Amino acid sequence: MSDKDIDQQAERMLEAALGGMTPHQALLESSRAESADIEARAAAIAKNRQRAMKLLEALEKSMD
């Protein structure tokens, strides 16, 4: 297989991996997904904190 054939095959594989997006579009999509994941984790942390506070209040009341 010649270098030209290998380059063409690599280019086709890259295009398939990007799903028709340009490299810039793929980078933006990845960034958006990462931001959404960060926001979801922050929301889960806040919800867990609220649950922990309620549990702590219930434990304190039961000890009185």
C-alpha cells in the first residue's frame, strides 16, 4: 500500500469518526457536552448536599 493510499484511508477514517462534522464543529460539540456534564454534576452535588442537611436535621431532632 502506497503512502497516498494510506493517507486517503486515514482521511476516510477521520471523516467517519467525525460523523460528517468538521474538526472545529467536533471540538465545539465536545466542549458543549463537557459543559453539560459539569452542570449536571454540580446539580447532583447540590441535591446531595440538601439531602444530607435534611438527614442531619432529622438525626439531631431524634437525639433531643
